[in-house]
Amino acid sequence: MKDLAKEIFGNVISDKDYNSALKSKKSYMKKYGDDSGVDYKIKVTDNKVIGPLLGVKNVEVTAKGNSEGEMDTQKGIIVGNIRMGFGHYRISMAMASYARHLGYTPYWMDLNSYPETTCTKVIGHQNDLYSLGSRLSKNALFNKLVWEPTNYEGFRALTYNSKDQKNAELMAPVYKNVPKDIPVIATHVWPAQAAIHAGMKHVVNAIPDNWPMALHLSEGSLHTIQCRNAYMGYRILNGMNKKKVCKPMPQDSLVYTGHYIDYELVSNIEKDCEARLDRKKNNKPMRFLLTIGGAGAQKEIFAEIIRYLLPHIRNGKAMLYVNVGDYRNVWDQLVSEISDMKGLCTEHMDNWEDTLSFAQKALDPEEDITGIHAFYHKDIFEAVYTTNLLMRSCDVLVTKPSELAFYPVPKLFIRRVGKHEMWGAIHSAEIGDGTLECRDIPHTIQMLDQFLETRLLDEMCEAIVLNKNMGIYDGAKKVVELAMGLKEE
């Protein structure tokens, strides 16, 4: 097999950088071992949270005991991901949603959930570093000198991909006993790279970001892109070898698909937008959904938004959904810091049936939802999918411009975490379903007023319906079709 760390789409990596990649792999082997000789068993189980909703089955990998359950080699499709923040899980849920809708069985492989393996130990280490960087990015000096340059230019370099490819060789053993003919959709590059190294035959690498970076390259897989400007950047590997012109990606390695969105959200776009406009027309509270990311770095911004909206919540002009994901401490801190909101709050704490019931009730046009509703779930699937459930009945999603920048709901973008995220807000503003990125509190408040006092909500709803008609939100559907199409070829 070609050494994917030594040459990337025909672009040769220097001996110095290749040796650096080798040293990185050796360092991880020394720290976490080399389990390439381990015969990991595959256990297929029902996913108790999103299984009933999306048809998902979990694939567990362990060296203990025997294999259990079978994977459907005809109608099965693997959704390969990692638990690094919430974004890759959310995109994976969109893929699973459309896989089920199209008649396939989605198998969930989280490469960060197999604690026995070198794979999970390596990913877990890098996840910890990324989460630490996200939290430290609240420091303006660290953000300017370290975090944004790393996320914007460091991850952009072909040399970074070379190092990742070597490290991904340590992740391949988790696929050892997975049937090689089952298509893999990877919502992070490492599950794609690991699948290729393991000999999986049909791999789609669903690139999440709108800023072209070599970080996301997995030669040997089919790359899919959500936005056309990112498509052009990937096609020529723009800026990935500094000022040097790179050899381009082969045309058949790259496909523009549109946004990766769940079937349940796409199919209800017209209905949900109509409900938003009806609530506004009938002077019902405007529903703002505040959702915290997997690194838990937005608490201070949330606090200022809540303080500003409290008078509007009391007079019935606004209401809040606050999903703190699996960060219970964030909600406790908010309640402690903003004593004035205590009497307005209804807590939905780690009760999945209650969350499901509330989300369904909130879709009823006869239901008047008021005050502040807070959601926390310890389970990662519940924590992530709560936002998806609440998204349909909210009027405005308040979020950093990460993977949620692509969702078909009016959006107010708060400060990014990593410079690469800024392109999500730019793209959303261009297609009319989101605001510009609000980099500070005064601009965030200004945008809140725009939603409350002007036709901005109406304009975004109109743009979302138009975008749907143009197929902009059909990315997950197209990715699933492409993955199964690779097998049929």
C-alpha cells in the first residue's frame, strides 16, 4: 500500500517533515502501545437513545469475549466518528437519519469510545488538548498568538496531514473484523484515514468545515464538501503548501453535496418556518435557543444574553431554551450568577422522556411556551440530540459558527472558537439563514434587537425555504447515496 504520509495527492512531503511524522507515531506507540496484532471482536448493540429515533446500532470494539450480533453487509452503512466536541456527533446523526430514511441500517462507530484500544487513547489525548485550547481561547492573547493561528494555518498545511496519516495507522486495528464491503461515512478525517489503512473498500470522508485545510484530507476516500467556495479551495489544495502551487486533487475524489442536515429537519422546513412567522404575527414570545458546544466555552456570553433578555422574557416578548449539553456545571453557574432568572426557570435535567415530551409539545401551535427552559443530559447522545429536537420549535438558534452554521433555522452567531469557524458564519450570511459573527457582547445585543424589532426573522425564514428548494440542505442525503453508490460500482 502507498505510504499516505509521504505523498499526498502527488504532493511529495520533504524528508524532514516525513521523519517528523514518523517520530509522532513512534511517540504515541511508546506512550499508548501498538495493538496492531490484537484481534478485536465486534459487538453490535441497539443504541437506546437515538436507535428508536434514527435506527442507529452501536458497534463496540473489544478484545474481551466473542463477537456478538451481525452487521448487514447488504443494507448496512457505517457512520464513523469521534466524540470531539458535539459537531462530529451531530453530523453523524444527520447521516444516520438519512440512511434510515433511505432504507439502510446505520452502524455507529465512535473511534473515541473504545478504551482498550490505542486508537481511542490517541484520539482521547488529542481531544483533551483541543478542549483545553478551546477553553484557553477565552484569553485574548492566547487566542491571538496560539489558538487562531493553529486552527487557521497550522491545520491547513500538508505537513500536518502527513503527521495525521502516520498517527492514523495506529487507529486502523478497530476496523480489523468489520466486513470490508460495508460503506463507511466518516464525519471526521481520522475514521476515514483509519478505514483506508484498514482496507475498507468504500469510504466517504464528509468534510465538516468551510475553511479548506489539509487536516481533512484522507486520500483513498471520496471527499464531500458542504459549500462551493470550500470545494474550490480543496480542489486545488489552496494554500496548503504555503505559497507553492500544489498538485490538485483528482476531480473524482471531490464532490459538492450541500449541507449535512437530518431528514427530520429538512422535510419539515416549510412547516417550521410557517410556525415561526405565525408566532411573530400573533405576538407570541420569540423563542431563542442557546446551545453550548462540546468544549463548554460559551458560558460568559450566554450569561450576558440572558441578562439582556430577562425584561423581554418577563413581558412575554421573548423566551429561552438553554441546552448546556453534558455540562451541568454551566447551568449551575448561570443560576448562581443571575439570581433574577430563578423564578422564570423550568429545568429539564437528565430526563430524556421529559425532553422528548416537551420538544413534541413545543411543536403544537396551540401551546404557549414561556419563561426559560433549561436542558442538561449526562448521556452524550441525549446532550447532542436535544438541540436537534428543540431546533424545530425555536425561532432563533444562538450558537458559535461551528457545524450548526449549516442548519436550516434562523441563526444568531456569537464569537467563534477557532478562526476556521468564521467561514461558517460568512457562508450562512451569504445564503441568508444566519447573521454575521458577533465578536463581542454589544454586537450580539444589537443583533438580538434586530430579531425582536425588525423583519430579520421573516427574511431568514424566506431564505431557508428558498435554500431548500435549491437543494442546499440535501448534503446528508447525497452523502448516503454516494456511499452506497461506491459499493454498487
